[in-house]
Amino acid sequence: MLWLGTISLPAGRRTGAHCHEGHETALLMTAGREIEIWSGAALERCETIRPGDYLFIPAGVPHVAVNRSSEDAEFLGARNDPAANESVVLMPELDAIVP
């Protein structure tokens, strides 16, 4: 089974630190200016993603998405689990790492 859909990250917003225990996620940024994706066990990696960029997040990898721009960011996403939100694990102990 596979989930395919759209995901939005509003301007000036961010996700909480989390991982997806049981599934991988692939994203294609389709609109917006740019976002930051912080990832790794201690959120030690930061990548800047822009429209047209592809992003892959393996299962179990902690991550945070940050949209510091004034434009909403839009993505086309695919997950290898149709009930993908069921395996989200919030990691609030990592939230303060990302500025």
C-alpha cells in the first residue's frame, strides 16, 4: 500500500521534532520559497530545500521542517504506509535544538 498526497507548511511555521517509526517519506517541493529540513539523531544536519527539490526521509530518522519565509511551502508526498500518521513519534526533547 502507498499514500500519495499534498502537504503544506505555512509561512513562518515549523513542525515539532518527530520521526516516522514504520515508514519512509519522499517529498517533492512544488511551491514556496525555501524551507530547512533538520535531521539526524541530534538534528545535526540542515538542508535547504527549494521548489523542484526532492527529499527522502528514511523510517526512524528524527527531523524538523522550518519555513522561515513569507510564503507557504507545498509538497507532493508519498509514503509507503497508507495510514502514515499512525507511526508518527513526537520527540519534544529535540525541539530546542533547532533555532
